[in-house]
Amino acid sequence: MDSNVSLESSTKQRFAGRKITSQRTLLLDLIRKADGHLSADELYRQAREMGASLSLSTVYRNLRLFKKLNLIDEHHLAQEHHHYEARSSTEHQHLICLDCGQVIEFQSSFTKRMKQVIRRKMGFEITGAEVHFMGYCARCRPQEEQVNTPARSYGHD
Amino acid sequence: MDSNVSLESSTKQRFAGRKITSQRTLLLDLIRKADGHLSADELYRQAREMGASLSLSTVYRNLRLFKKLNLIDEHHLAQEHHHYEARSSTEHQHLICLDCGQVIEFQSSFTKRMKQVIRRKMGFEITGAEVHFMGYCARCRPQEEQVNTPARSYGHD
DNA sequence: CTTACTGCAAATAGTTTGCAAGAAG
DNA sequence: CTTCTTGCAAACTATTTGCAGTAAG
């Protein structure tokens, strides 16, 4: 299955015929080195802090390009703006704490299996997944058990 | 028994002390009757078509309220705007076709199980989930097995 | 040289907010 | 009557685009 992975290939190949500009190289580098997910604005700021000369439009334009070339993934987390991260071989999901706002990554084989089932049962060919769980992390979780919780009648757990 | 189906309770209870306005009643009705997910704008348009007098801000304000009261769920699909739908007892996930744009709902017990595992393993209390799979539906799926070809009109930029 | 890329500013899309008028309780 | 809600317009945030100048190939 790894026969066609090109994430590590040369810069030339990366951009598939497009021109290699300092902005593109830097942006992709920053995304790859970031350990989490970045917003367009965070990315822009980081680039400027490194002394690079580029504009926010360039950031957006290139994010779109990278996405099209499958170099990065775009996530629609529970926030107003998007987040981007380098496409990696290890697929993962996100836990979002509604209190402290942190985003925790986790892995689960469920997603992979779910995809298989969907392809078989519905003929839907899945190319990308976004799995987000919202809730409260161990630290922010309320201690006491609510008695009259109105919003949790999902066939119990 | 805790199986209070609060979704069907009286209008008074619904808004938890807030005032009951014609706009609120209509909006919630429309959301409940819609079989899919609506955007704020679609909802606004539908309401206007029914002759109702309301503004887009009112739609947004009330969507926010309904969300807070757990009457509806907000989804961040792979689009620029949000989608809303009545909170229902049957939890479901979304398949989004990147070609024709349709959003298909499906159910899977995987999600429920994943949530259990996460709570046990990570102590993360999950209150809401968004599971989206992007890809190509049976109709739009290319016949040939081109998985890695970015395919289709890449035009430029 | 040629064509694609960038920066800037202006344009959009989606959503929020301040304030005065109006409706619910 | 009092308080909450609405409508309108203006504000805001995230993102896109037109155009002329600039850099990559």
C-alpha cells in the first residue's frame, strides 16, 4: 500500500509542476513541523516571525493548493475558522474540550472499520474522514453527577 | 424512568422560561420537520416563504439559543456555513459527496462504542460527536480504480 | 522572456451586536 | 408596566479575488 506515497519526495515533485517559491517552501515546512493543527492566521504569524515576506492571501492560496495536492488536511473543528495539518500516514481523530478548548488527538481502529463497512454496504468511496468528539476532558469534567440531565437520553451507555 | 422525551414537551417547557414568540415557535417547527440539516439561510428563507415576519439575525440568535438548550445540534460540515438539525434520539453520522454535494445520513454503532472506549481510557466525557466522511457516492464514484489521481478538471490556481 | 505567483486592497460570505421599537408575561 | 425579543444596519471574522508588479523556470 505504500507504493505510491510521495510525502517525502523532492520539492520539485511536491508541487507537481508549479513554481517553487520561498513562501511555499516555508509554509509547508511550518505545517509539517507544527505538532498540532494550525489556523491560517497562526501559520501566517509564524511565518512573519521567522522574517519571511508573505501575505495572508498567499497563505490562503497555498493552503488551498496544498489541500488539492493532498499534502495537508483541512479540519472543521468546533470553531469559526479552519485548521490545517500535514497529511500523515497515521490517521487520527480529535477530542475537543468545550471548557479549556484543548484539542486532543487520538487513534482508533473504529474509523477504519467504519469506512470499510460503509464502502461495502452503501457503495460510498471514502477519501477523507473527520471525527470529532466534543465534551469535557478529565481535568475540566464536572465532579458531581447531574441528576436531571435533559440532554443525554441516547439509549444509555 | 428517565426516558423523558423532552423533545415533545410543551412549548412552555421548551424555552425554559424564555418568552415564546411566533418566530421561535416557527423556527423550531421548521427545523423539526426538515428531514435533513438546514443552514441558517435556508431556514430563514423557508420561514419567509411561509409568510412569517422575521429577520436573519433573529434566526441566528435563536439558533444559538436552541443549541444552548440542547434542542438542536450544530454541524460543521465541509462547507463554509453551519448546518443545524433537531436533536433526535437516533444519533447518526454524515457522508458528504465531494462531487454532487449531497449529504447522506447513516447510523453506526461504532460511534457509540468509540465513545465508551474514550471515556474509559482517557477520562474524557463526551457530550457531542461529529463524524463526517468525505468521498464519492455510488453514483458519482469514478468507475475506474483511480484512487490517487487527483482527477477532474484541475484548471489552474 | 514567459507564465505563474505574490501583495495589496477591495469584495464576499457567514455571523454577531448595538440600539430603539415592539411583543410577551 | 417590565423585561425579553426583534429588526435594521453596521460591525466583524474568515476567506477570496482582481490587478499590476515580481520572481521562477
